[in-house]
Amino acid sequence: MTFRTTLIVLNIVALAVIAGVILWRVFSLKREKEPTPANLAKFLEDEDLEGRRLERVLGWSLLFVLVVAIALPVYFLVEPSRQVVMQDRFLADSEERGAILFANSQSPAYVSTKSLLCANCHGTKAEGGAAPYVVQPESDLCIKEQNQGNPDVPACLAQPVSWQAPALNTVLLRFTRSQVKHILNYGRPGTPMVAWGIVSGKGVLNEQSIDDLVNYLATLQIPSAQAKSISKEAVGEYRTGGKQLVSQQEDALTKAQDELAKAQADPTTTPTGLAQAEVAVATAAAQLDAAVAYDAEVQDLSDGAILFRLNCARCHTKRWSYYDPTALKVPPPPPQGSGAYGPNLTGSSTKLQFPGKAGVEEQFNWVALGVPANEQYGVRGISSGRMPHFASQLDEAEIKAIVKYERSL
Ligand code: HEC
Ligand code: HEC
């Protein structure tokens, strides 16, 4: 029998005993004759009262006083540590519930009826990932109804893309807990990140579940030093990424060319088969050109520019989160920093917001530490509490490099 069932059984027994006693009392009162009222009945004699009976009563009182005198201090001593133990237990339970909510079928905590599959997009260890998404066409051509969804007008076709989902094992280094809760409640409309909280009117999670998720995310956070070294390495990887993309596309082109040669040599190839192989070669060649151009651009970038792309562009540059230079159907991003979720930073606008030499320092502080929501930053900025801050994820020199780059935009 579990502890819980034992308690339930004990309760039932206790209730039955109480009910029995009440019934017995009611019936025995009915059976008894009318008793003499207490004020008319004769009480005990003095000899009786001051003898052993009095001692017995006093003995009991002494015993109860002793119990209170010992129990109270013991309670005061034990209570704080009992509270700590309970808090730890509450936290551990909450983290466990959060792990279940976060999990996907690859995670050990997965429960098919409860898990919300955050891990599908953010990675099973919250190391970051990608989410499939469909972007809608923007061309004026598509105002005409006959062009919408028309395969002959490629500019009006919705395009599937892969939207980068940020790593969450560093999320509490750049946001406070309440900022993360806000993101979870309201999501990021216009991105694959939907609203999860009831408060938004769109989600299903109550405050406790949102807390559970944040408590679970807290267990996954890596130390600031490790996050900083990952950020540092990412700059080098970004540069080699350009080269890798070129060599991948070279391989793809060679493969497509081989397929074409095979198709040409094979007498059984149909004309459509041949045409398809030719299109594949042309596409691979165009993708290689795009990769070469992208690599040339990347190799010229300053560290500040790369750090901006890696940390800031997802909010400050439209389309950046799904930019793939070889996906020729999706329009390339507009100029870096020209605004998306975060404001436009081009046209020297950060120099207006943070003017002069003092402004450089202030801009640094804004990017590194920020200010609480509703407080002023720069000349006319008012923080909304939605921008992450980077002092725990980037080192001083890196933030300075980003600020320098932003002021050049
Ligand atoms: C369908 C994919 C998907 C799912 C499922 C998903 N997210 Fe997201 N999430 C994203 C994307 C994409 C972003 C980035 C949006 C953007 O570009 O601003 C994001 C952003 C976030 C952010 C903000 C991080 C930052 O640094 O800006 C948090 C926190 C977050 N998600 C937590 C969660 C949690 C917790 C769950 C599960 C309840 C979840 N997400 C489920 C795709 C997803
Ligand atoms: C999750 C989205 C997000 C990311 C990532 C982000 N920002 Fe922002 N940024 C914002 C928002 C939103 C604002 C507007 C201010 C506010 O709402 O508090 C802002 C404002 C700013 C401003 C002030 C602009 C002005 O003229 O008022 C600067 C400068 C800035 N961000 C720089 C950066 C840098 C540098 C990074 C990367 C290291 C970065 N941001 C990353 C969302 C983001």
C-alpha cells in the first residue's frame, strides 16, 4: 500500500470512529434519565479534591507545559531547514514538469500527451536548431488574385524556409527570467515561435507551466565563460562556413554534371529526363555562383560585422533568420541592420540615438547591459524590455567591435 492510500484508509477509519462515537453518544443520552443539573448536584469533598486527584491534574499540566517548552524551540529550529527541503522539492518537481513540456520524442522526458515539442525546434539540449516555416510573397504582382499561388508566377508562391531557432541554453544569460516568461506567454508573432501562455489569449499554458519551463531552462544554462568561448569560435566558423558552402556546391555541381552525362550517354533517357538533368545542372551552377559571391562577401567582413550577423541580425535585419544564399527562390535580406523586430540601425541612426564620444560608451552599455523596461536609453529611446543584452555572452572587445560596426551602418 502506498503512503497515499494508507493516509486515505486512516482517514476513512477515523471518520467511521467519529461517526460511531457521535451515534453512541446520541443514543446513550436518549436512554439516560434526566440528569440533575450541575449546579444542583453535589460536588466532591475538599479531601477528595486536594488529595491525589489534584496532584494528578497538576502532574498532567506540568507534562503539557514541558511538551510545549520543548516542542516550540525544536519547531523553531527545524522549520527553516524543513522549508528549504520543501522548496528544493518544489523546484525539482517544477523542473521535472518543465522537462516534460520541453521534450520531444528524442528526449528521455518525453510524454506523448504532455510534451509540447519545444525541442523539435530548439534542440533536445536547447542548443539551438531550426523550424520549418512558410514565408508569404511580398511582390505587388500578388495583389492580383489570378497570380496568387499561380505556379507560372514564381514571385507569388509561398516559399518553405528553415527559420533558425536560437539556442536556449544561454537564454538566461541575455534575458531575465521575467523577459523569458513574457516571450513564452506571447511568442514572437510572425515567426515560428507561437504564443504559449493563456494570458496571450492564444496559448494553453498557465502561469505555473510557464514557470516550470523557465525553471527547466535554468537547469540547462551553460556558464558565461563557456558561452563567451562559443561566441568567439563562432566568428571563425562563420568564415570557414563560406568556404564550406562553396565546396558543397562544387560537389553538387559535379554530381549534377555526372548525372547529365550519364543521361546523355543512356539511349533509354526520355526527353523530359534529359531536360530535368539539364535544369539540375543549371540550378547547381547558379547555386555555386551564389555561394561564391556569399563567400567573397563573408571573407571581407570585420569581426564586428560577423558578430552582428551572429547575435543581432535575427532581430535587426529582415529575413536574416532564414537567409540561405543558395535558396534562390527566397529574396535575399535587405541591408544589414535595416530593421525587423528591432529598429532600423542604418543611416547612422545609432549616432543620433547615442551621439558623440559619450554616446559610444552609452551604446556599449545599452548593448552589454541595457536598462529595465520603460526606462530611457540614448536620447529618445525607451526600453520595452524586449531586447536581449550581451555582457554575459560576448566579451568587452567583441561588444566594442559590434558598436563600431553599428555606428558605421
Ligand atoms: C515550431 C518551432 C518552435 C517551437 C515548437 C518552439 N519554438 Fe521557441 N522559438 C522558435 C523560433 C524560430 C524562435 C526565434 C524567433 C525569432 O526569430 O525571433 C524562438 C524563440 C524562442 C525564445 C526566445 C529566444 C531568444 O533568444 O530570442 C524562447 C525563450 C523560446 N523560443 C522558448 C521556447 C519554448 C520554451 C518552447 C516550448 C514551449 C518553444 N520555444 C517552442 C521556434 C520554436
Ligand atoms: C530578440 C531581438 C533582438 C536582438 C537579438 C537584438 N536586438 Fe537590439 N533591439 C531590439 C528591440 C526590440 C529594440 C528596441 C528597444 C526596446 O524595445 O527596448 C532594440 C534596440 C536596439 C538599439 C537601439 C536602437 C535605437 O535607435 O533606439 C541598438 C543600438 C541595438 N538594439 C543593438 C543591438 C545589438 C548590437 C544586438 C546584438 C549584439 C542586438 N541589438 C540584438 C531587439 C533585439
